[in-house]
Amino acid sequence: MEFVAHSADGQTVRYKDPKRYAWLAAFIGPFLGIATVLLYFASGAQPWALFVPLAYVFVLIPIVDGLFGEDSHNPPDAIVPLLAADPYYRSLLYADIFLLYVSFIASVWLVGTQSIPWWAYIGFALSVGITSADAILLGHELGHKHSMVDRVAAQVALALVGYGHFSVEHNRGHHVQVATPEDSASARMGESIYHFVLREIPGGLSRGWRLEKKRLAALCLRTWSPHNEILVSWCLTAGMAAALIAAFGWRVAPFLAIHHLYAWYGLTQANYVEHYGLLRQKLPTGRYETPAPRHSWNTNHIFSNIMSFHLQRHSDHHANVLRPYQALRDFDDLPRLPSGYPGCFGLAMFPRAWFKVMDPKLLDCCGGDLNKANIDPEKRAALFAKYGQRDATLA
């Protein structure tokens, strides 16, 4: 399909999206649950087959990212509105939600009807959980839209993993406080992902509930009512869990719990790498500067970007929150991650390795001045001593 528009100087611009059909590869993740079930039976019920999705995310994607490299291509400015309005790209998101649900139900059916060793049971729950984390990614994309249909679809997607508070927390909380010490979803320099998860998950839950309660109070509506977007999504999650337990017995209950929690951790990993240590500076008024592309880590690794619907072009997303995934752009001189998200997730599992790679990058982004970084208060003195700098807060 060719897009035709006129530039500001009156020139005719013709454009074909080189990734238009490449986005179909994003269905690999959602389809993995179904494929793993089929592989399990095709292999003669070998437990190792249940770990394939984990290997795909943490081994195969980083390898393919390394082989395919990066793509810094941007659509012409005149084409962006046409690209954003094309319903084809939106339809992919809805198809992805459907596939995730089918994959999830097929996986629950497997554990509910087959005798699986306990260690493979846990491994499969983690495998399906990390692929189901795409539901939060889809809820993220659709939850930013003005359309009520899209926002309802976002809640349906989030219900798959019990993360119904995300749209509220993310849109009205994270995007307001991003890259500040007040944001529970912005990782601090010197903070390990294991420390971050203990701050981010409960912080997101409490902030989301608080913001929704405030919204409903302003409308003179009760918090515990059908008007509460979080409750509606949570009720769908609970209803699905009840139906699946009724159908397959209590043996699937631990699977559901592990699946949901690991999907939550999948989001935590993304939040950890997206803003690690970056800090918006305070203005003389006491308010923080407006979020800019430099306040998010970016990566253009093409394969993982397709898998995540351009979530990794995170800098443009925070600068232009309503811009859909297919129209997100790259910028020069942005903070750059060393790999796509899955590779960075693997690196973050080993805090010393993560700090060794990322702290020098962060310091470079801060112009060599640690006072311009968002630092874990518990590690602040040690980091300033390590880099031989003076802490301005102590002056």
C-alpha cells in the first residue's frame, strides 16, 4: 500500500511502509503457547518442550537482534498522520489479543488434563507468563487511545494477566512522573531489578487505585462500582480464573498465579530498562521539566522492536503519547540500550554486569555529572565516591 501526502513546501511525498507486513511476525509470541502445546504432544510428552517460549524470549530473540541489527528508518513527517490513521495496524493489535487468549486457554487445558512433573509445570507457567506479558504491551498501546472501544479492548487485554490497574497507573501516573524520584516505574541508578520489583509492583498498584479513586470522586461516583475501570478488569480476571478452575480443577490454580505474576515481572523488566537512572531536572518554579526523548532509553534492534510493536522506540512514545506504534520515530543523540529489550532483560538478571554496562552509559548521558542522574538513595554515597564526584545535595 502506498501513502501519498504533500509536504509543508508543497512537494508530493509517496511512501510504502517497509515493515507493513513484517509486523505479522509479532504474532510469533502469542502463538508460542499453542505451538508449545502441539510440540509437547509431537515430542511424546517430553517436558523440555514446555520451556521453548523461555528459550525464544531470552536466547533466540537476542541472537536474532544481533544478526539483524538496528533499523533507524523513520517515515516522512508528511506521512505520519496517514500512517497513524490506517486501520490495518490497529487490527493487528486486536488479532494479537485474540491469539493470546487462545494460547493461554490452550496452555491451561494442557496443565489441567496432563500429568506434568512439578518442575516442568513451573517452567511452563513461566514460559506462558512471559509471552502473555504481551497483553500488557497491547493494553499499553490501546490504553493511550481516545476511542472508548480501544480503551475497553485494553482492559480486556490486561485482564488476561490480572493487571487491570495498568492503564490508569501508566497514563495518569507514570507519564506524569516519569524519570523523577517520585515515579515508582522509573528505575534509579544503582538499583537492581530485584530491588526495583519490590518498589515498582506495589507502587503501581497503590498509585493506580489512588488515581482511579480520585477520578471517581471528582465525578461523584463510588469507588466500589461498575464505573471503576480497574475493578471491571479485575472482575474479568477473577471470572476467567473461576471458570478455568471449575473446568479443570484446582490443579490449574498455581499455574494461573505463577503465570500472572511472571507476566507482571515481564512489565517490570521493561520499566526497569526504559528509564534507568535518567532524570528530569527541576525548574526554578520547583516543577520538573517537560518529558523529552532524552528521558527514555531507546533501541532500534529491528526484530525485538517488531515483536514489541515498537515499544523500544520509547523516547518518541513519551514525547508524543498519542502517536501509534507504526508511526514512532527514532531521534539522533538519544540514550541507547546495548541490545533489544530481551537481551537487556537477561543482562539485568545479573546486577553487577548490568551496572558495569549501563552506569558508564548513564554517566555519559548526564554529561559526566552524577547530580543529573536519578540515583538510588541507598547507593548515592557509594556512587559519588566511586566516580570521584561531589554530591550537590550535600553542599
